[in-house]
Amino acid sequence: MNILLLGSGGREHAFAWKMIQSPLCDTLFVAPGNAGMASIATVVAISPTDFEAVKTLVLENNIQMVVVGPEDPLVKGIFDFFKNDAQLAAIPVIGPSQLGAQLEGSKEFAKEFLVKHNIPTAAYDSFTAETVEQGCAFLSTLQPPYVLKADGLAAGKGVLIIQDLAEAQQELRNMLIGQKFGAASAKVVIEEFLDGIELSCFVLTDGKSYKILPTAKDYKRIGEGDMGLNTGGMGAVSPVSFVTDELMQKIETRIVQPTIDGFQKDGIEYKGFVFIGLINVKGEPIVIEYNVRMGDPETEVVIPRLKTDLVELFLAVANEKLDQITLEVDERSATTVMLVSGGYPEDFEKGKIITGLENVTDSIVFHAGTKFEGTDVVSNGGRVMAITSYGDTFPEALAKSYANIEKIHFEKMNFRKDIGNDLL
Ligand code: AMP
Ligand code: GLY
């Protein structure tokens, strides 16, 4: 069958790499893709949120399944667009309905869902411009640090954690009245601060049954020792040693199961990935957020460890037959190290020629922000490429990624040299 994958990052390159290994996949189309995907699939220069252009592409190329990488098209309702269009209704979209995508699109919606279904989460309240003074008063009843979250999508920047009360109150005003994050901060969730180790749980669901995917940890800060600004993610490791069977059991029974049951109880159509952000507070997992997509760069270590055919998995999701599939996982560790543009996550330059890729051996290069300029591969984003390797242990895998990075060059290339150090 012909398949369309929407997105352009390392996550999508990892999906593409896996999907083309499937005998079920004839032609893989990717929109808009990147230089890495252009080498293995048919890339089409359309935006994933231009639904009419997606429709034309699908109909003209006899595409029989659409896999959605990023959250944007999901929050904008691509699942419902297909479902409600007579010509597209029979074509499955892997991703939640617009209602389901609100779990990521609105922090308040997510909090209400969590509370309603008795899923452990931090105490909270939410405020608007009209209730800003109540919000300031509420802050003064809490202990520092204060956690302020813009309700809507804010490109991963909408969460502020502040030590000082007066500063937190001022930031609340900036968000609600000063529109610090535009419309995304017209509403703000104020949340109890949770002190513990962060971890993520990745789930694939057909809306009724589910599969928990291999565990992964990402490294969000730009600097070594987890210092400096937040990024999309600088590297990842799978599996995560501190996630014991006991902890996983708690996550499944207290969080994953009630989440999927909640979809059914609330009539939320959900055929896709759920990425649950957790904080482990003294052995008790507590939800801090839902995302309605896979993590990036976690996908670049999770997908390589899946032995099961990904297209077969997606078909089972579409046909609500996920319960009939056994997930097979590679026992080896996988690690990935992200190469980024100098200056990222602040201002950076694009268009740097990337050399040495042909010398990489024993690692997989997943492109993120790259494109072709003639026959040159050039940088085209902050996160440029993820270098993934396998090993019997994660230090062994990491050593391969770092050895291959030595062979790759582009002007002002930057990467973290301490991925996984905290797990040693
Ligand atoms: P989010 O966008 O909800 O993932 O939040 C971004 C980051 O803020 C998370 O990765 C956590 O490091 C942190 N965070 C969010 N909520 C809390 C909380 N309630 N307590 C402590 N840290 C939090
Ligand atoms: N790596 C975190 C994310 O994808 O949101």
C-alpha cells in the first residue's frame, strides 16, 4: 500500500526508516520531509496543516494510510477532516481525533481529564485575564517554586518555573494580560511543583487496547550537566535503567489503563500515540503532561528497538486489532546524540554544508533539520541530525555514536558529550 507520513524531523525520519522495511509498504510519501527522507522516500513540499493539499496528494497517489508525526495537524483536526470527507473517510489516519488532541492542545483540558479519571497529577487551578487577581492570590497560598503553564501550544516554551512569588505573580500578569505567549496564554494553569525524576511513557493505542513501547529518556537542556536553556531534546537513551518492573506496573495500572478507559468513557476517538510525561515522586508516578505524538529524539531510540513491523502495527491500530499483536523488542540498548546548529536554541544560522556522512559506519543517521542544496546536504534547522547506535549496553552504543560524530562536520556544529551520564 502507499502511505503518507506527515512531518520533517528526526522522529519522522525514524518512522520512515522503519516503515520502508515493511513488505506492506509500497511507496512512502513524506510531506514535507528533509534530505534524509528524500533519499529513502518520495518527498512532497506541502505543509502538514494544509489539509486541502494533503487531500489532493492522497487522492492523486492512491494513498491508503496517513501517519501524522507532529502535534500541529492533529490539534488542527486532520483526523476529523479525513473522517468527515466522503472521498477520504475510508483512509485511516494514525493520530487522535481533534478532541483527543486537546490533551496536548490545552493544558486545562488535560488536567480536567486527569482529575475526572482519577489519574495522579499535580494539584492545580486555572485562570484567565478576568481572574488574574485570584490567580495572584492563589500563588501566594502555594510553596515555591511556582509552576505556570500557558494553556495552549507554545512551541514547548509555555511552562515557567519560578522561585520568587512576586516574580511569579508578574509573569502571570505578563501571560494573561501581556499575552506573553499570544493566544496560547489567554488561559494559564498554575500547578503544584513536583520534586522528582522525570520520565516518559510511550503508548500506541487503537482506542480500546494499547501497547506500551520501550522506555526512553531524553536530555532537554542545551548544556552538559543539564544546564542552560531548554531545547527540543539533545539526545536519548533506551531502555531507562531506573524504570523497574514495579514502577512500570504502577504506571500501567494507575495511568495508562485509566487513560485508555477514559477515552472510551468520554467518547474520545484515539488511534495513535500517547506520550505521557511523568515525574517519579518517591516511587509514585505522577502525570505532568500528555502529548499526542511520539517524542523527538526519543523516537530515534524507541523505533530502532522495535522488531515488530511498524506498518502492521499501524494497520492494527486502524482496524482496532492491536490486541492481536505481540510487540517484539530488541534487547539491545539504543542511544542517540543530536547534532545542533551553533547558537540553538537561540538564534542560529542555516545552510551550512554537512560533510562526512558517507564515512559513518555502524550508526544510523536520522536527519532532522536538513535539506538538499544541489547535491549538498545543508543544515536547515536548530536540530540538524540524530546519530543513533545499538550496543549490548548503552555506554557501548553511545561510544559508537560519538565515534561517528567525529567523522561528521558542519560549521558551528554543537552536541552534548554527556548523554546518559546520569544513568551510569
Ligand atoms: P511540560 O511542557 O508540561 O512538559 O513542562 C515542561 C517542563 O516543566 C517539564 O519537562 C518539567 O521539567 C517541568 N514541569 C512541568 N510541570 C511540572 C510540575 N508540576 N512540577 C515540576 N516540574 C514541572
Ligand atoms: N523530547 C520531548 C518532546 O518530544 O516533546
